[in-house]
Amino acid sequence: DAGVIQSPRHEVTEMGQEVTLRCKPISGHNSLFWYRQTMMRGLELLIYFNNNVPIDDSGMPEDRFSAKMPNASFSTLKIQPSEPRDSAVYFCASSFMGVDGYTFGSGTRLTVV
Amino acid sequence: GESVGLHLPTLSVQEGDNSIINCAYSNSASDYFIWYKQESGKGPQFIIDIRSNMDKRQGQRVTVLLNKTVKHLSLQIAATQPGDSAVYFCAETSGSNYQLIWGAGTKLIIKP
């Protein structure tokens, strides 16, 4: 298994631009998580999907952030418009049931200038 | 807690020695605990887990100890190797909750 696949690995964009981060979970996993990691705040859960349905999006910072999971093998996290304070590493993780066996992707390092 | 300040606690260990990384967890209702290893430029990687009905669990070169009385978790790494250099996070959750509470992380440095 290739694990959780995220793209792009790095993204540099100008303030105000739209950014789309992509994630392919492990086949057979039905839980998907988007995290953001910064030095100041550590790992923050942004949103959790179960069976493609958003269960908890209380961690999404504001309306500029949105996430979708159109099918079991693909999810996107979109930021529109992006701001410099959104600069962070964004991780996607998947699991078969809740937190057991969480597997993280390699992350997308986002820099907004 | 979920916060990570600018300075991670750091543990420096001589190669070949044993390492012990400690974590104080926050929720007395937590019943499932996980240790993750995060290498530079990578996502957190599962190392070992333990449920609250146990106080010790061993893996390959790693042992996790759980002391529920004082809400303390530790990760022991035997015969530390250069590849063990990373930031180590403990995480806790309760019941079937998907929400992990992350520790602050400890940076492990291996001295040659």
C-alpha cells in the first residue's frame, strides 16, 4: 500500500489566491482527518470525515477554509482567499475506525506570501 | 494539551543508550494512548499504543508504560540509534472518540 498520498508537497502562493490541497486515503479506510501543524500551535484537527461525511468541522479556522470528500478515495482542503497566517504544514490522515491505526500522509507545506 | 511553543523539550542521548520520553496526559477519562514519531519533513508515524486496562506494552525496541494514578505515559527506546532522531508525540483519547489530544512533543537527539 502506498499509504496516504498528499499533493502537492510544497505550495507557495500569493495572499488572496485560492489554494487546494489534495489527499488520497489508504484504500479501505473510512475515516479521514485534515490537520494543520505549526510551531506555535502544534497539531490542530481541522475536520473529520467518516464514510465521506463531515462529522466535525469545528476546527476549521474560518469560512475561508472548506473541505470536501466526494468519494472514499479523495478529499480536498481549499483555502480561499489565502492569507500569510495560513502558512503551515497541512496533514491528511486516514484510519479504518476512528483513531485506531491513524496513518498520516507526508503533508503539504503551504507558504502564503 | 494541544499547544506547542517555540521551544520543544529536548532529550539528548548517546547512541546505544536507552531513551525515556515522558508525557503527562490531561484527561483522566482517556482510555487509549498512542506514541507517534515525527521525522523532519514527514508526517507523524505510529509507534506503539496502549489501552487503559494495561500498564505496559512492548514492541520492537520500544516499551510504553502507563501510570493512570498520576496520569503519566512514557516511551522507552532501547539501544537508541541515529534513526531514532525525531520529535516524539504522545496522544490520548477516550472511548470511540476520534479526537486525539496531542502532547507538546519531545525532540530526541542522538549523540554519536
